Amino acid sequence: MDNCGCEHNGRYLTVGETVVDPHCNSKCVCQASGTVKCDKLHCGSSEVCEVRDGVRGCYGKQGQCVITRRPPSSFDGMTGPMDAVGHMRLVVDMRSCRKGSQSVEIIHVFFKNNTITVNRQHDVWINGRKVSLPGKVGCDISVYMSDRSVVIQRSSALRVTYSITQEVTVIVDTSLSYKMCGACGNYNHNSKDDMTTADGKVVSHVSEVVNSWKAGDFSSCDL
């Protein structure tokens, strides 16, 4: 009966197969003897219990930056009011063309050899050509609709979502920790240094951070 596998909580496991409970409190492995060995599992403070690539486990928290009409939040969780219009070359063209009204009009995602643009009507252009969705750019960039949002995804490292409510969410993998810069912060798991401008100055208002990263060559409200 050796190497025949194990039964665990009504599920058959092959020898060597592991299973983690839904809350990541335990990790069990099927042994060649037909028994299941379980050990306690605990996710660290910088980890989250979730399923990635079909496997549940403790994974490093992904960085998430949200840009909308409400106060934005950085990759490391810093939030605050944004009193000025902000342009981020990599992601968002945000405008305040009417008094008291602020909205995300267009998002631009610039990769090394490709540019993807989406407007608030969810029209999409890839390298200047209007396309229908779903679309593919090269081998690892996908553009598609999901839950009334346009999603731009590059493998598992980057996902940009532009919703019908004009909310932009940028999610980056932990492999990009300490490699980010811009109004969304540097993703170094320390929100205390997110109030830093492009020239390295520590300020007290989010609007100052955003303005320091503005791209002056973007269009103004009357264009």
C-alpha cells in the first residue's frame, strides 16, 4: 500500500502533495506511509494568506495604489487629500477642469516598447492604434475587460485596473519592492517616507508630492 496516497478531510492527496487550510493555520503533507503530517503555519506581518497560481499559502503582500476622486493611497498605505491635479506619466491623467469636480480622464501605461492608453469611455489604443478587447501586446501583456473595468496586466508583476467609476488601481508584485517611484510611493513597506517629492524633499501635504511628479507635457483641460 506504499505510495498509494492519503485521504485528508475527504480529499485524496498524492504522496508529497501538500495542502494548506483556508486560513493558513496549518500545512499538511501526504507521506509515503499513507499518513498525513500536519504542522502549524502562520503568515508573517508582511504576508497575506491567499491563492496564487492555484496554490494557497503565505505570500508577500502586493503593493496597491488607488487613484480616484477620493484621497489616494500609496503602495505602502499612506493616504491624504490631494488638492491639485496630478499627472503620472506611467498611469494616470487626472483633471480638475470644472470647479469642485475632479476625474480620471485617461490612463497611459508606458512599457519599454509599448504604450497603452484608455479613456473614460473605455476606448483602448495600443501604440497609437485603436483596438478591440481582449488584446495582447507581445508575449506577456494582456488587455481585457473584467467586471466593467479595463485591466492591463503584465504577467504577474503588474496589474492596472480602470473601472467604470473612474477609479484606477495599480497592483505590483513583491518582486518590485524598493524598485518603484512616483506619486504612489516607493513600495519599501514603509509609509513614513511616502511624503517625499521627486527631488527628495520631505513635505507635509500629498498634493505637494503629486505635483512634484506631474508631467508638464500632458494636455490641459481645454484640449
